[in-house]
Amino acid sequence: MRAVTMKRVVEASPRFRARITAVFYLVSLLMGGLVLLVHGRLALVIDLIATACYLAVTALFYDLSKPVNRSLSFVRGVFEPGAFDDGRSNLARRGNN
């Protein structure tokens, strides 16, 4: 009985995981908008934070959709647009300020 209880505590509910995904997605969007207003190293740092949050969103979306269709969820996670952007494209567009 105790082992069953411990398993429930360790495993987060899908609703909680969806809320965490939404928070990371919101932070990613806010940082993406903020990076347009600043320049230099601060822009690079903000862009990297946005990219890290988006990678977390990709991983969390995979985890959320895995029970529905594991292979399709994996393909979506691998080919997620923008998941592999590490800030160099924005830095190149800004002219390396």
C-alpha cells in the first residue's frame, strides 16, 4: 500500500504538467518580445533564456502527448520549429552588437 502512495506523490498530474508547460511557454514568449527591445550581451542572454524555456516546452509537450501516441509525439518533438535555435540567428541579425 505504501509503495502505491509513494508512486502517486512522485508522479505529477497531467493538469499540473500542463500548467508548468504553459508557464514555460509564457516566459518564452515574454523573453522573445523583450529581446526585441534590448541590444548587446543582454539581448543574447535573454534570447538564450527564451530558447531554454522553449526547449523545456518541447520536452513537456512530448511528455504530455506521449500517452496518446508515443511515436508521433517523438517526431513532433524532434522537428519542433525553433527548438534548435540557440540565439545565434538573432545575434547574426543584430550585427554582433
